[in-house]
Amino acid sequence: MNGLLRVIGGILVGDANADRVVPPSGFTAWLTTFTAGAMAFLAVFALALSLATGRLADRWSAELARTATVRISAPEGQMAAQEKAVLKVLTTTPGIKSARVMTDAEQRKLLEPWFGPDLPLDSLPIPKLIEVVERGSGPDIEGLRLRLAAEAPGAIYDDHTRWRRPLINAAARLRLLAAFSIGLIAFSTAAMITLAANAALAANATVISVLRLVGARDTYIARAFVRRFTVRAFGGALVGTILAVIGVFMLPSPAADGAFLSGLGFNGWGWGLPFVIPPLSAIVAFWATRRAAFRTLRGLS
């Protein structure tokens, strides 16, 4: 524990003499900073997509879980009798809270996204829909379907299971994709920082040789590179995270009906999650640079 604290303290405080070993500017500096910033920017949006997908799937699944629909397909002369029979069955079934026949205006609104607002319901053989709200653990689905088949042969009970399952599966896959994307971003960050550290070490091979001649240990030399690249990665990731959070904040809110990408963002404590990314980037840079530094120093021996 004390050793870890000394390492962290060395990174935060630094050593002015050791820092001179690492070039303060050049392509390795901006490459490290830019890479960390760009990857943090992408990681924030991957995280936002994962959380938004989970919220959307949970909300839709919850809305569909307590509702069901009875669809009645019957000749015009039998429709009223079958509606009455279905409502009688539903109101006498345990686990059903309420049941009501949807109006033509409500059915037209449901079909508008597919057929437009001018759908002539009166001239089309569209089934009648009854909205059902369940209570408790819900009804005995198989028993209810058998009763409906006996009382109203044209009635079909749909508990929305086939709609909920794809939503849950899609949300799980998108969350897995977001997690994979964040892992890939971390790996890419480590790879780019490793390349930059190797380039900086190679460019300072002569300086490193002189330092060794005067008695400097590899640990002393590596610490300078580790600190410089860790600080650069943290700074770049912090800037990238702030820009990404601003971008997510400016996206349309869920209240903006029909807005593209509405609801893609963070809620409550979720707004603090993106700011975990800069410290994680610094940790990735620390280990990537440390590994690259000691490997390169051994090669220069």
C-alpha cells in the first residue's frame, strides 16, 4: 500500500530533473493528448447509448407487461355480440383489472405510423381491439384463451409477450455492444500511448545512455516517462469527456416528440459516470507507458 501511494505521489508531484528526459512537445505530446481525448469522447457516447437503451427497453417492457389486447375478427353483424361476450368474459376473469373497447379514433392513431392519417376504417375489415389492464400476477392465460374461444370464436388474446422479448433481447445486445466498444476504446488508447511512449524513448536513446553513465537507474528514467504520459492522457481525456458531456446535454430531450435520438443521455447520478473516464484513461496510460518504458529500456541495454 505504501509503495502504491509513493507511486501516485511521484506522478502527482513529479521530478523537475527527471521530466527533462521527456520531450515537452512534439508529435508524441499531441498524439497522446489527442488520442486520449478522442477515445474519451467516444466512450462517453458509448456509455450514454448503453444507459439510454436500458432505460428505453425497461420503460417499454414495463408498459407492455401490465397490458394486453384482445383482437376480435368477425362479420359486421356479429361484431357487437362478440364484443359483449368478450367483455363479459374479461370482467369475470381473476387477474383482470379493467377492459374497454378502443374507439375508432384510438385505432386510427395506432395505425397512422404505417398507413397515414387518412385511413378509411369504415371501409376496411379492421379487427376491433379491446384494451386489457392486468392486476397482480395476471390471469390464467391458457384458461382465458379457452374461454374466449368458446364464447367468442373470433377473439384472440395477446399478452404482448412476443413484443417484450425482442425489446429485452435488443437491449441486452446493445448493452453488450456498448461494453465491447468501451473495452475496444481502452485497448486502442493503450496501444496508441504505447506507440507514442516507444517513439519518445527511441528519440531520447542518447540522453538515456548518458543518464545511465552518470548512474541513473531505469526506474528513475521510466518514472519520468510514465508521469508525463499519464498526465497527458488524463488531461486529454478530461477535455474529451467535457466536450462529449456538452454534446450529450445538447441532444433533444425525451419530451421533444419525434426528435431524432431523443432520450440519449444521462439521468440524475448518471451525469457523474462520464467523469470516471479520465481517471481510467490515466490508469490505462500509466500501465501502458510503464510496460513500454521498461521493455524499451531493456532493449537499449
